[in-house]
Amino acid sequence: MLKPTCQLVSLSFNLCRFMVWFYLPFKVNSNPDEQRLFEDLMNNYNALYRPVGNFSDKLLVKMGLVLSQIIDINLKNQIMSSNVWVHQEWYDMNLRWDPEEYRGVKKLHLPAEQIWLPDIVLYNNADGDYVITKLTKALVTSDGKVSWKPPAIFKSSCTIDVEYFPFDEQTCQMKFGIWTYDGLLIDFKHINQKDGSSEIPIGMDLSRFYLSVEWDIMDVPASRNEIYYSCCSNPYIDIRFNITLRRKTLFYTVNLIIPVIAISGLCVFVFYLPSDSGEKISLSISILLSLVVFFLLLSEILPPTSLGIPLLGRYLLFTLSLVTLSVCLTILVLNINFRSPSTHRMAPWVKKVFLNLLPKILKMKRPKKKEKESSTLNDHSNLYATSNCINRPEDCFPSPLSETSNNTVDNNHDINKEPINQPYEPHYRVQHSLAITPLVPLPPPSLMASHHTLAQQPCHPLSLPSQPDLASPFLVSPSPLADPPSTLPAYTEAVNGNENSDYFNTQLDLLNNDCTNEAVEPMLTHRAKARSSFHQALISIQFVAQHMDNLDSYYEVEEDWKFVAMVLDRLLLWIFAISCIVGTVGIIAQAPSLYDRRRPIDVLYSKIAQRMRY
């Protein structure tokens, strides 16, 4: 048992020794010429002093930026975050050598911490480091030229112009300068600057730029400036890189502009909603609250500046004013719609403007009122003429029925069959029926026959027929609200018969007979009571007819007020529609970027964008 255990331990030891031997770093011999060159260059090298032969000599330092990405532009804090490579070049006299002495070594990468570096800082730094924090190695050539391209993320302050937001262009500036040395000690220039010119049209290298989803780069000029500060007599030199950015408006168009335009369109349709629906004010208030929500969103995006009102803010204010005005005008329209003759009297100019003039201009046609037949007017005139029946009954009950009476009955029969389609005459049919209903229906044929017999017999009190019952329905005027068709057939049958003529002839014979007063007195009493009942019924029917006429006039004035409100609604609809269209086009069309047909230069110069395209 001991032997296998020893073998297992020995195997494990050999495996561990092999693994340690495998993973140990091998010793690699470096280039002895580069090592020797590095040691020779760093020997007695001092990185604290300017690398010049004479203190009065001016050192030339060149700088350029390679823009890699626009990380973010914070509108509220007015900060631009950018990813750049800071390209710097200068000549260091202490880093020169003869390539022949080092077997043709012409280039050498040296740690940036061990050589002199120009203290270039970002003057308008907003939030971050003023200087480069990532110290990469610098490339040094045999003639002493040092080239250093460290990457950096700068957060520079950028003044945001919100006047045409979201169709805006922003120009952000990055100001670099050497902090320690003035212009007499270091000549600070742009890497692409030409002699005799301080302006550089393309101040940034965009070949490695990643396209932004929010901004297009329109221009990247740079300029060299010499500034004399109050503290110092010598000038200080800086280089300013200006980045002109144009916003891509698709995001804000879809999420802000189109919803606001749609809401302003709803403001127009408030006046198309009928006043009797009771939802006009609710719709207006809902639109108003929606605009307030968009105002809150806009305040979260834009900086709290008082230098200008953004274009979208102006359009929201315009829409808010329209909605507020629409609420006030809607209240006025509702007030007009629910007016009545008992509270308001329509002025003549209102009738002229809103009932005659504006409907023609706005192409509004009001349903025509139904013309009253001439027979109906005759019936009403006959109704008021029946007051003579009290003194002259023969005027109410002519012996032969006239053609006018027959035509009246026929007209009543036709009118009852005709449907009423006009909403402006709700009680016309009732008035017509009451006007042609017989005021005092004729007695039954048996009673008329008895009177005809009485005229042929000698006058005697005992031979008089029995008096008709005063409570009989034939002598009491029907109620104005009773249904006329129940009495109309009997009336028509009695009128069309011959008993009517005989009955009234009998009445005249009785009056002309030489009978005694005792025989005629009961008949005269009956006639007096019938006249009194007829008079009361006539007054009641006249009152009902007049009341119906008043109701018709009342409802007609109410309908006139409703039509005035409808005309006012239609007028305001056109006014607000034109105002919304003109205001929308007039405000949004002010943005200069809508007419800018320039092509972004980042698409032209970026090799990354070209590779992504193909």
C-alpha cells in the first residue's frame, strides 16, 4: 500500500514542476540598440525645463484635435461632452541622435512621464479635468521631433441658443492654451495652420468620427488668437475650435411637434361639437391640460434661460392662447344657445347678421318652416267670428251648409292624414284640429224630428216635445283637450243630413207662431242656457288657441337663438381653423435650418461612416 502512494505523490510533484516551468516568463533579450539609445537619451535629461538651447529661444508647439465622438450635449446644463485625440507636436533638442550610431534606429517610443510636455489645458472646462489624464507614450524621431496623441474626454461649456428649438443650430467652442508660458516663450499654433493666416477652415480631423444620432456636424473651423491680459504685458496664445452642430429633428417632430399640432387641431373641432351635447367645455379643458403637460416636458429639456423663447415654446404659447380663447368663446356660445324669450330679446341687428347675412356667407341652410294653409287661417278667423253666434245663431248654423264648411271638414281630414315634418311647428296640428271642431254639436235626429212635428201641430203646451237634457254631451262644448275624431263622424253625419235644415226651420216657425208665452217659454229657457254654455266653451277654446299660438312663437324664438349659436360656432370654426394653419406655418417656418441645404461634413470626411454605408 505504501508503494502506490509514493508513486502518486511523485507524479503530482512532477506535474506541478512542469506547470511552474511552463508559466514562468521567459527572458527575452530586447533590442540592445534601442535600450542603449533610451539610456543615453534619459541620462541627465530634465523634464522640468523647456527643451531649447537658449532661454530666449521660442519653442514652437503645434496642436490639433481628432474628433472621435460627440458623446452628449446637455441642453439644461449647457455642457458638451466630446471624445477627442489631442495631437501635439514640438521639437525637443535633448532628444536628438544619429541613427547610424544606433544601427539605423530612427524612431523611439518614450514614456510621456519622463519627457517634457506642454501644459495645454482646456480653458472653458465645465465638469472634468483641465488637462490630459491618460499619459500614453510619445513618438520621438531622430531629429528631436516629438509627436503625442493622447485620448481624452472633455466636458466643455457650450452656450445653448434655444431660439429655434428644436430646429436649431448650436456652435460649441473648445478653447485650448498653454497655461504656464506666454507667447514669447512658446509659439502655439494649429497643426494645419498656414503661414500668414490664423484661420483654419477644417480645424478638426473627422476621419475617425462616429456619426451622432442627434447632431450633424456642419462646420469645424479653428482660429489662433493672441490675447493680452491685464495681469501680464506679454500675450498669451490660444487656439479655439468651433463646432457647428445642426439638430436632427425627427425625434422631436414625432414626439413633440406632431402631438401639439394634433391638439391644436382638436381646438378647432370644439366648435363643431353641438352645444346641446354638453361636452364642449370638457373637451376644451382636456386640451388645455394636455398643453400644460407639454409645457412641463419642454421645461425639463431646455435650460432656464431668459435670453429667448424657443420656437416650440412660442408655438405652445400660441396654441395655449387659442385654447383659452376657445373656452371663453364656447361659454359665450352656450349662453346664446340656451337663451329664451323670457330672459332675452333678440336685437334687430342680431337677426339681420346671424339669421340672414352670415348663413349665406357660411353656406348654412336652415330647414324651411311649413307654410300654413289658407284654410287654417280661415278656420282661425271663423273661430273668432263665432262670437256672433250668441246674438245670431243662424250665422253659426246656416240652413244649407256652405261650401266653406264642407271644404273645412275635408281639409281637416287631409291634414290629419298628413305627417308633420317641420320641427318649428310643434303645436300647429293641435291648433288646426281645435279650430275646426264643432263648438256646439247638433242635437240627435230624434230631437230634430220632434221639433219638425211641433211645427206642423197646433200650438198647445201639452203637445210640446220633451226638452233636451242640458247635461247631454250634445249641448256641452267639448273640452279643448278632448280627442276630436270621436265627435267628428257624428258631426259630419249630422251636417250632411237634411235634419239640420228642418231643425232650424222649425225653430223659426216656433218663433213666428201665435202660441202663447206658456208654450214658448220652456224653449226660450233652453236656448238661453245653451247660449251661456256655448259662450263659456268659446272662451275656453279661444284661450287654448291663443296659448298654442304663444307656444309656437316661444319655441320659434328659442330655435332662432339656437340657430344664432350654430352660426356663431361655424364662424368661429373657420376663424380658428385659419388661425391654427397660419400660426403653425408662420411660427415653424421661421427656423433657418429648414432652408439649409448644406450636406453635413461628418458624412463627407468620416471614413468610419463611409465603411458603415458600404
